Amino acid sequence: MKRDYNNKLLLERRRKLRESTTNAETVLWNAIRNKQLNGLKFWRQYSVGPYILDFYCPKLRLVIELDGAHHANTKTKNSDQERTLNLESLNIHVLRFWNHEVLSNLTEILKTIAQYAKEVPPLRARAT
């Protein structure tokens, strides 16, 4: 998969997704935006290659995906699995949560993300 970050061709689609967020996305975004979670910067509706990610932390190369009920069907599960494998091939880790988990237990979701951040060293600036 080609490494293409925040592709301008996907800009309008990313904007539309930001305008039509789910309740769970709004709740999580309000908890992690502006470096509220351990000083980590997250981007919302960030694109990598052909994928538009719910949330992305470049420092950790971490994607957070929130899944609704339609992600439970076999076709979508397979698509999600392929997407995760493609992102992992770029050394980008994916954490997935169900929407209802975020809405019913935000504290535990934030603890899981914070724990991941502690276990994974942040990326260092690369020499050119």
C-alpha cells in the first residue's frame, strides 16, 4: 500500500465525515482532542493511503477506529481485517472499539489508549 498521508483528493470526504460524526465519535473526540490524553495529539478523519481513519496519533502511529453495528457482518469484518493488516504493514497500529463501549465506558477506553501509549515508544524525528 502506498504511503499517502492526508491525500488532498480525500479532503472533501474527510470534511463530510467530520460533519456527520456518530455520538461515540463525538464523545471520544471531546476526551482526546487538544492533547487532553497524556499530551498526545490526535487528528480526526485523517487519511493514510485510501483509508480515512477515525482518529490518528502520528507520534505513536496509532489509529483508533470506532465501529457500529454494521461492522458485525462478515463482509465488513473481512474488510476491516484487511484494512488493519494494510495499516500494520506501514507500522501503524490499530485499536478498535465498539460505539456502545465508548458510550457506556469511556473511562476504560481512555485507560486502554493511555496504556498502549505507555507501552509503545513514541516515534523520534528521523534524520534526513
